[in-house]
Amino acid sequence: MAKPLALGVFEILTPSNGVPTWRHPHGRGDRYGSPAYWAGLAKTLDAAGFDFILFADSYGYPQIDGEVPDEVLSHGILFPGYDPMLLVSALSQAAPSLGVVVTSSTSLEQPLPTARRFATLDAFTNGHIGWNVVTGSTAQVTEGLFGITHFDHDTRYDVADEFVDLTRSLLEDVWDDDAVVFDKESNTLVDPSRVHPLAYRGEHFSSHGLFKVPPGPQRTPVLFQAGMSGRGRDFGARNAEAMFIQGQTAAQAAEASADIRARVVAAGRDAHDLRIISGVTVTVAPTRDEALAKRRELEELFSMDDAAVLFAGFTGIDLRALDRSMRIDDIADTNQGHTPLDRYRSVPGVETVQDVLDAFRVQERGFVITGSPREVAEEMIETASIADLDGYLLEPTFGDTTAYEEFIELVLPELKALGAWEEPDRSLTLRERLGFPGAHAGFRPSSKNLEG
């Protein structure tokens, strides 16, 4: 029997989910700004037993050589967009046992307000909040918007290590579990002896005093991370409870998983004390031929130019300006982001700029699985076994909830029959749903920056 898989979905609070699908009948271009739409999706996922919904997020947008391509606005390529963190409470009301994972940057935010937001959301969601930790994205854009200069790629992760350490200290070290006594007779709301001032001083951050927000059911949000550079993997191995990978083939994903788990061990943890979750786009229909036809329709919506603009937004690399026959190993890295380019360096058959464009256009963020319900379920299980995956992050196809509804109706029963999915215990926190015991973060790296 297969092991049960964690299931989440990947979303962005934009008209399309990367691929410009807003014009399609199943697009969401007229609904992406409606809390009712997202609450309905959350309710559907929660009722079906999904573990979480993740919202990617960025202050930026695709930009090439300091200019925003017209296609970004006219074709709706990650533009416009809203702040998903402001949606969390509404989703929690509609879907009380569904985890909600939101993205927050360690380069553009500060530890104290970050801890305050997540502690509040942990309480408001009754222990179902997660933090997708990013060090930065669309760096060219955000430097201009924020009036700052980013550190180089690896230094950003050094800053992020310290950022997470301080945030976790605020969430874990100030309040004792029994600090809130609410004793009317003794006129004591909070026991002063059970709340402890924090004293933290590091190279990049310092904080001294009390953290005002009482602990929620999880205290620290479940920490997710997706950086696939070597330094990014080290950061995830040290800090994360779940890491996302973007597999192109099962063999490539297996290599990534083995490398990540080795880094987890090097960080002083058990190799499986971290959940590895891969992105996947599932196109399913009652028959394989119907599914293949739907997949062709989806790919036809994503032009080569739009794919190049989106790739440039992630990486700062304008593939349209390069010789299409240039080898991928000769493409110079930028300081903006390594993950999308690193992902293709080890993919068999992807050797040139044109190969990268072709692959990115049809396989943006993970595995592509197309077929009948049983075929899809069996391929998901086989891939997870080969690649040592703990779960999948599903993406919508044409943008709205239809892809998820089809997966729930057609694939989920097959996964259940094959032992790869089971009904969740809805009383558990998100951390517990992912298989970690207890409400608090189980692993915490030591910090040299705590004083006293």
C-alpha cells in the first residue's frame, strides 16, 4: 500500500495563476478580487479533506531592463494583484480545518511585525496558519519600490536565518503556556512571572522587551520554504518543516529530495523531519483522450512571448534577448533569483535557451500529469515513491475551481482506494495534520544571539 500523501493547492491573488488564462470560460479574471470566491474555494477544499491552500505573493511584477513589458498589464501576467494575508480570517471562517499558508519576505519585512501577524493569525485560525518564507523575489522591482538595495543572494539567506531565529524567539520564548490565568478574584489577567522579556542581538536584527501577542495553538506558524539553490536548501534544512520542489521528472525530483534530506541531517535533524512536497498540474477527465485534449487547450493559451516575460519576472533573465541556441550553462545568473533557472540545469534534454522556453511554457512549476482518474492516481503514487515525496501542491489549470473539483470527484477516490490518501482528523492543527507531534515547532536550531 502507498503511504498517505499530504495535499495542498497553489494559488496567487491575481487574475491568472501564472499562465494567462483569465480569458478562458473557466478563468477567474472577473472573480479574483472577491472574498466570496476564495471562501467558496476554501470551503470546497476543506470539505474534501485537503490539508492547506498556499498563496504565493510578491510586491513585484515582471520587469526587463528596468521596464515593465506591455504584456504584463495587457495580458495579466501576475498583474494586478491583492494581498492574500488580509484574506486569511475570511477563509478560516469558511473552512475552519483547512490550513492557510501565506508568503512573507525576510528581505522586505521585519521580525516583530511578522511575528505579530502570524501569532494573531494562529489564534484567528485556531492553529491552521503557515508561513511560506521567502528571501526575496522580483528584486529589481522591489529595490525601486522600497528604495533599498538588496544583499547578494547568499547573504539574503544569512539575514533570513537570523530573521527566522528572532521571529521564533518572539513566538516561543516570551510567554509560558499558562501565562494567561484570567482570574477575576485575584484581579490577574496575565501572570507577570510567566511572561519573560526577550533579549536578542544579532548582526542584522535586535529586539529587547515583551512580545504583546499571547500564543496561539501552534505558537509558531508551520514554516514552508521553496528555495532550490544550494544556499536555499541549507536554509530550508535548518529552518523549514516543509519544502517545495519543482520536479520535472521523478528521477530529478528523487535527486533533489536526497540532497535536501542529506542537508537536513547535516543540520542536526532526522532526515524525514521535513516534508517534501512537489508542485503538480493535473489534467484529468473520464478518459485519457479527453484529458489530453484539455491539456492541449491549456498549453495553447500560453504563448512563447508570455512565457519569456513570466520567466524574466522570476529570474531577471530575458530569454528573448538571448540566442535561442545558447547553452543553458552559459546563461549568467542574476542576483534576483536562482530557483527557476537552477531547476532546468539538470533536466535531460533541456540544454539551450529554446529548450528552457519550451519546457517552462508547458511545465511551469512542477510535474504535469494527464490522464484518466486511475492513470493520474497511479502516476502520482509512483512518482511520490520514486522521488521520496510526502505530498503534492496542486495548481489550477484554467484558473478557477474547476480543476480542483474534477480532482476531488475523479482522482481523490482512486487515491483513497490505493491507500495514498485518507480522511483527515479535522481536530488537528496544520502542524499536526502534516504529521508532526504537538502544537509547537518540534525542531528549533540553536541561536547564539539570545542574550542572558
